[in-house]
Amino acid sequence: NNSKKSFTGKVLVGADGAGSITAKLGGFPYLPLTNFALAYEAEFSDVNVERDSCYVFIEPEFKKFFAWMVPCSQDVARIGFGTTDLHGFENAKKMLYSLPILKEIRDGKKVREFSHLIPLSARSKTQKENVLLVGDAAGQVKATTGGGIVYGGNCAFIAGRETSNYLEGGLLNYESEWRKRFGGYIAAHSFSRSFLNLFGGPAFLKAFKLFGGKTILENFGDMDFFIKKKMPG
């Protein structure tokens, strides 16, 4: 309603996305523009898909990222892509809608569509005294897939716990605590993304098949923590 209000508090948590205003106003280190991917997704209903199958596409237009088809149910599916070439976004979108294998899905009813900017690396600093950054604002994202629910959610839990401790007279150790638990995993995803970018999609897939990557992932893989184990925290 165009009105302005002022609030005061002992802790400020910025969970305001990749383009965090909190980070900007708080003077946190910038992330290079090359450390982002622009993603697009559309959901279609009235389609016929296998609920236990999904597709991943690695094409030049999806620069340093990929496209996907993911079933939501027997008659609902989502298609989308991500690209680090922000200027080539429209060309990547055209490629997605021209893939023959997705024609049957595109012939369904488009329910919704949206785009989103995803950080592909963690900020070098996510706490400045009593100002904290969480989730995409902190870059707590898997550089391999762009997913951030698990890391962002768990780091938000840590932020809440540390804030509670601080309000009760303790220290505010958010930065060190989340990095201790999840920093190594996020770094591993960043390394994997760098490896994929270095060798390119087709070469990576050949090496993946040659060294039995599918079998390794099926038996030991975990999308977030790489090995099957109890989730930290």
C-alpha cells in the first residue's frame, strides 16, 4: 500500500534470494556474475508420463548447465533448463521447446511457468556481526543441479538455533557452524561442476559410463551428500 514502516531487532536474517538486498545493504562480498545460472521451468498437465523416469539434456545452448523433464504424477510433468549464458537465455528456451522427445508433454496444458536466478557458489562471507545470509542469498546451493532446499533449509535451522542462543546471552556462531556441517559438501558440488564444465557434457557422460558411474550412484549416491549416511544436523 506504498506505506513505509521501520523495524528494529537484535538479529537480521537475509533470506531474500540470489539478488539479496540484505547482502547489498550489509556490504557483503559480491558474487561474480559468472557464478549464476538462469533457470526456467514450465509445468504441463493432461500428459502421459512414466512416474519413475526423468530426462536430462546436455546441449550447447544450455551452457555449463542442463535441461530436464521431471514427472510430478501420471499426468503432470515439468520441463525446464538452466544456463550460465544469461544473454543466450532465449536461444536455450527455443532449444528446450524444439526437443522432439518432449513434444507430447508440450502438447499438454501449460499450467504455469517461471524463471529464477540461481547462485552456483557460496559467498565468502555470510555473517557480519548480527546480520546473517541464508539460502540462495548465501549461495547455499548445489552447483551441480542448482538445488538448494536441503542445504538452505538446514542452514536456516542453524541460523534459528544460533539466533536463539544469541538472544539468551550466548555467541552468534552461524558462519562457522553452517560451514562446519555443510561447507565441505557445497565445495564438493562446486568442484564437480568445475569438472563438468572443463570437459563438457558429452565427454563427461562418456567418462561417467566408462567408469561405472551409474552403478556407483545407484549403490552409494546421494544427491546432497554424495554417500548414503544420516543427514547432518
